[in-house]
Amino acid sequence: MSHILKFEDSDLTVHIPFGELLLSTLLRHGIIFPYACQSGMCGTCKCQLIKGRVDLDIYSDAALTADEFQQGFILACRARLLSDVTIRKLDS
Ligand code: FES
């Protein structure tokens, strides 16, 4: 079972296996995405959730503030999809 990840600015579609971290799947498929720590500490993988729902593993408030979370920002290295989602990369 998987959910579908779409990027707001492209036709790219990625199937994210249930329970797998968003960033892990992207990297496994060779998809370029900004990241560094892969542990929710740096914020490099921050992106915006445009549509859908995710569950976030534990992360540092320094990487994602409460205000950012309220505005729909997520950390790709901490996100597990709960539905099909669309995201916006911050560097595009
Ligand atoms: S790569 Fe550092 S918070 Fe995701």
C-alpha cells in the first residue's frame, strides 16, 4: 500500500510506501531534494504541504517552529504520509 506524492510545480508523481519517510523515498528514487541531517534537527528539508495529511516524527523546534507548522510547513525527513499529498519545494 502506498500514497501518491505530487509536487505543485511539476508533473512528477512518486508512490510513497505506507509508513515510509517522505525524504527516504525521494532519495531512494534519486529525486533531488534539499536535505542535511535527516533527523529533524536542521530544517533543510522544510517544504510546504499544499494538500493532504502527514504525520511528523519527533523534530527540533529549531528546524520547524510552531508558527511554521501552523502555516502548513513540514519536514520531509520526518513526514509519513497519511493520504495522497501535494507539496511545494521552498527552493523552486
Ligand atoms: S534534513 Fe535536517 S531537518 Fe530534515
